Amino acid sequence: MADRADGGSDSRGDGHVGGVAHRGRRGCWIAAAVLVAPGACVSSAAPPSDQSPGSEEYLYVWTTDSDSVDLNFMVVLDADPDSEGYGQVVSTLAVPTEGVTRGHHTEHTMPSGNVPLFANDFGTGETYLIDLSDPAAPALATSFTEAGPLAAPHSFERLENLDVLATFQTEGKANHAAGGIARLSAEGEMLAWGSAAAGGTDVRPYSLAPVPDLDRVVTGSADMRGEVDRRVIQIWRMSDLQLLHTLELPPEWGRAAEPRLLSDGETVLVSTFSCALLRVEGLISDAPSVSRVWDFGGSSCALPIVAGDFWIQAVPEVNGLVTLDVSDPANPVEVARLSLGDDDWPHWISPSPDERRVVVTGYAGTRHRVLIVDFDPETGALGLDSAFTSAGTDRPGVSFVRDAWPHGASGPGDPHGAVFSRD
């Protein structure tokens, strides 16, 4: 099942601002373009708890209370290796949510321009915009559940002008129709959208890779609810979000998960949940195609990172990460691998601004931990940062198994989307 997905109730209101439904806590409606003062309709961030003087780098970790019925919260961790509080919790922002919660994807990297960070709860279908203008004290800016007719947002990619391209799994509230992609303003207002339905096909867009130089967007397809099994890659025109091509994949290649644009600005590779790596060929031609260029082995491979000429992949089969040299995209070469621990199941990874560190969250032994992996951008080598850990634990990684947080006693947390602050 895609992304370890399970069902979730869909709780949303019926008001719209600029084509996007917005809802604050317990029915408090929020205008899309207005930042809400901390504490209005949401639990505001608690005062910093363990922050050490001089901290200059942070990790923002989007987290769900482990019973999945209480709330989502953003955890701010000290990510400055030179800080005395390295790895400690600085503050939290609790965002109480009605319905079955499942804190899921954030953006993959921190946006520039001091705009809010997008963070999604797939269980309720609500996406929150987190104001990080005070880096140590996040606040809720606004939220949305729909873009025009599209619902169940999943992944986000920030564009150069700070607009956001987002995948939406469905059209309408139920999981009965193909979804699409939308272009959103930095404040979450819907600007344009396109449908993934092609010739009556029932596609659930998963993640995406914009290709600005070629006026294209590439999307994968995997139903988070596990009800629709369509194995396709879709190609869109970026300027107007018109769907151009739907490319069927052989069943053994698996569901297309995460497309990424390589450093040449033109080549897109796509990871699958069956751990194949696919190359999209002829992206701007009238007859694009897909070839398989690598197999990581096993199943449930999830997020990758592109760093220079390297592709870093979360691979559960090796309980860790694998680095490929993709300078020749048709012929990748493995250059490094790192096993995190025998019971670790890495899923989410994202890079630091200098691409020398990678944050990791996941399932199984990684379910309640956040890890940092060091990355050598010259060789592709990987190494576990053993200094990033919690006091009293016997393994690397900051533990989210704790009775209380700065926002209160909500118990253990399940981290998912995680991003480093910008320089």
C-alpha cells in the first residue's frame, strides 16, 4: 500500500476563500491571505524549553500524536552541531485537529522569502501553513482542505516565484474520482488546477517534479488509501497545468512514487514503491517513454534526494540509505550505502541547505526517532551522526517517546515530514 497508507476520516468545512476551503481549529474560519496571531483558534507555541544560547540551525519536524486521534504538532529541534543543546527540543506548536489525524508531508526543503511552510495532515485532508518568521517559535498562519474541486492534498513543490505546485489525490471529498494538480499562492489560495483524468482513467497523483526550463511537470501515482491501483507516470504542461501524457508502467515496476529533477534541469528520475528507479525519456516530445535504470531491491522505497550528481534513496531493504551516481542517468552507479539499524525503516529524507546533512524519519524502529546522516557531496559517502541523540538513549537519533512536550502531555509522537531551517 502506498506510503504505509490507511484510511482516515475526512473532516472539512464548506466555506471557501479564493477557491480553497479554509478552517481553523473547531470551526474557526481564517482568511487565506491574513496571518493569524499566535494563539488565535490554535494552541500557540510554548516558550522555548531547552534552547541553548547561540543556536542558529533548526529542524522543523511535523509530528502526529501516536494515538492518531488527538493533534498534530510542529517540533523545533536544535540542529546546530556547535550548540550545547544540539538535538534538544526548542519549542512546539500544537495544532489540534478534528478527526483521525495523520501528519504527513511538508515541503521537502524550507522555502525562501520568509513565507509559511506547507504541512499536510492526510487523515483529515487539511494542510497547515506554518509561520516561521520567528525561527524558534512557529505559529499557524492559515489552513486549507481543497483547491477548487480537488481534495486530499499530498505533496508540495515550491516554485521560484514562491507559488506552490501541489498534488491532490481526488476530485471531491470521497475517494471516487481522479485527482489532479494545482498551483497555489504562498498564502494557500488556488490559482489554477488541472485534472489527472485521462480518457476516463482513475489516477491518484502522488508526488511531483516541476521542470521549469521545459515547461513540464512530472507526477507519480499511488493511492494513499490503497483502493485504486493505477501504475502510471503523468506529464503536464507547467504553464497551464494541462495534462499531456499518461504513461502506463509494467506491473512489476510498482507504483510511481517520487519524481525528482536532476541537476541538468531536464532529466527526471522517478522512484517506485517496488524500489525500481525509472527514467523519463523524451519529456518534451510527442511520444515520451519510461525505462527502468536501477533496482534497489525489496519494497516500500520512498523519498529520494538529488544532491549534485547523486541520488540518495531511502531503502527499507537495507534499513538505511543508498547513494547512486546519476551523472549518466541511463546508467546509475552505486557509490555508498548506510544501514541505520536492524529494525529501522527509513521513509522521509530531506537535505540541509548545504546538502551535507540529511534528516531521516520513518517506521518500525524509526517510528519515534529523528536521525541525521552526514553526506559527502564530493564522494556520495554517508555516515550516521551519533551526536544527534537524546540523553539516556542507547542509539543515535532524537527520541520522540516522551510523556510531555512544551505544549503539554500528549505522549509519544510520530514524526514524518522534516526540514532544516535555511542559512
